[in-house]
Amino acid sequence: MKYLPRLKVLLDFNNLSIILPSTVTPDNFVSTKDEIYRLYHTMKTAYKSVYDKYLSDKISSYVIERNDNLQHDQTKMINSILNRKPRRIVLDRLSFVDDKGDYIFTNNPEIIEKEAVKHFQHQAGPPNEKDIRNLDSLPQDWKDHYDPTLQNIKEEWWNNLVEPITLMDLSSIFKKLNNNKAPGPSKITYEDIIHLYEDTLKILVTIFNACITLKAYHSLGNPQEIISQHYFNKVKPYAF
């Protein structure tokens, strides 16, 4: 019987034993069949026990991981809940202009990383540190455009801008948000905001209306920052 060596390995692994004849005859057919059935049911029970333990361990590990992510990695937790895989940009080749003004093409990972850091430091870095606080701080070319004494501005034009925001207003705007837009430092995407409960939206409406009443427009920030500050304990000293 060519399968006996493999069967012996399974028996030894599970600490089981079976007595099978080298040849099946009419005289030992029934006893051999009964022995094989006994072994089958024994190994089936052993497999179920091992598989159930495997599932239980897996479930426990995922519960522990999710609880840990709730404290230390909220982005991973939200991606898991929404069944969303993070998208990554792979830079494996690059064309750039060097310090001499020559066009360079490279697939060297070190050069690509160096040039990418340099690009984002200059192109996507913090805005100009010059703080424009009044009309005199503006460049001369822009002063005429922002000087209210030179514009025919009516006071009633501003009325709609200071009306209280309603829950319907906020929900309507959130439904129009682009789900594919990259998140900011908080890692909260527009897709996450769309799935907020109504109680959370009411809190946002209260905060937005308070900013309008107090004229604290510069502290309003965006929904991602506000949610992050309130729910993930990342309140910034200058917020609100």
C-alpha cells in the first residue's frame, strides 16, 4: 500500500495508532474498513479541535491589534474598519534639473530620495513667513484690489456669510466632498467625515457657528483637524 508511509507520518504526529494488514482479503475486509473509519473520525475530531483553536487565536490577535490601534494608530484602525487599503506612490525613476542646469535621469534610490525631499521642502513646504495683517502689508500691485475705499462694496453682501450654519447645510456640503482627496496631517479623509454620526456633525455645527459668532475665522481650521483634536486628544494650544 503506497500511502502507508504518509499515513504513518500523520499517525506519529497526532500520537495515534492503527493496525492495518499489508493485504486486504475477504476475511479481513470488514475489520480493516472499521479500523480505517475509526482513524478517519479520530483525525477529523483532532483537525476540528486544532482548527477551532487556530480561529480563536486569530480572532483574539485581531481584537488585541484593533484595540492597540485605537490608542496608537488610528489611521490603521479606520482603514481596517472601512476595508480600505492605503495607496502609496512608488518613485523608482526620476527626471530632474541638477545644480548646473542639466537634465538628469536616474533610477538611483538614494538620489531619488534626496531630490524628492528637496522638491517637497521647496514646493510643498510651509508658506512664506511674511505675515500679512493689514492693507499696508500687501504688495503694491494688490493694494488697489483689497482697499475697501476703492471698491463699491455693499454691507448687505456680507449678510449670508454670517448666518448660522445648519446641520442640513453641513451634511449637504459633506456629500459633495471628493473621496479621493489626500488627507492632511490628521490622516482623516473626506470619506471618513461622510460616515460621521449625526451627533458628531452637530458638534461640528456648534463649533463652526461659535467661530462665526466670535469672528474666530482664523482658528476654524478644517473638519479633519477639529475631529482629530476632539476625538484623538490632539488639541493644539492655539485651537479655538
